[in-house]
Amino acid sequence: MADLTGKKLPTVEQVEAIMKDWGKCSVEEFADRFQLDKEVIEATVEYLHKLKRASNKRSISVMACYRNDQLESIVRCAGAQHGYM
């Protein structure tokens, strides 16, 4: 994973947009669209690939959206809102 110290991170809404539009836009297009570094988008996609579909939406912990302003927690929160954990 790239060192993202000091880099602007995406919002939950931006991560949701990446989830929705993945395959329609390139990493570079997302970076331009959200004014983020390419490395941040690549790391976001890497975390998205680690999410798993929840078999039961109720099984997703309410703590999934506890954010500590790290990329992993932002991605986890966006995923939880769409049935991933």
C-alpha cells in the first residue's frame, strides 16, 4: 500500500461514486474528477477489492462507519452503505 501521509483522501461519497462508475472511468479520470492523487485512487480501489458482500445486511456492524480519517475506514463506511463489509 502506498504511503498516503499528508495526501487529500476521498470522501465517502467519492468512494461510492468510484464503486458505481468503476469500469467506466480510468484511475486518472477519477483522480482528475475528484482532484486527488492517482496513488490515492489506486489505494482506494485496492481497499474496495478487499470488501466482501454481506450475506445479511443486518450483520454489518454499526461501527463500520466509525471513521478515523484513514482511507481504510472511509472505504469500509462506503462499502457498508452498499451491503459490503
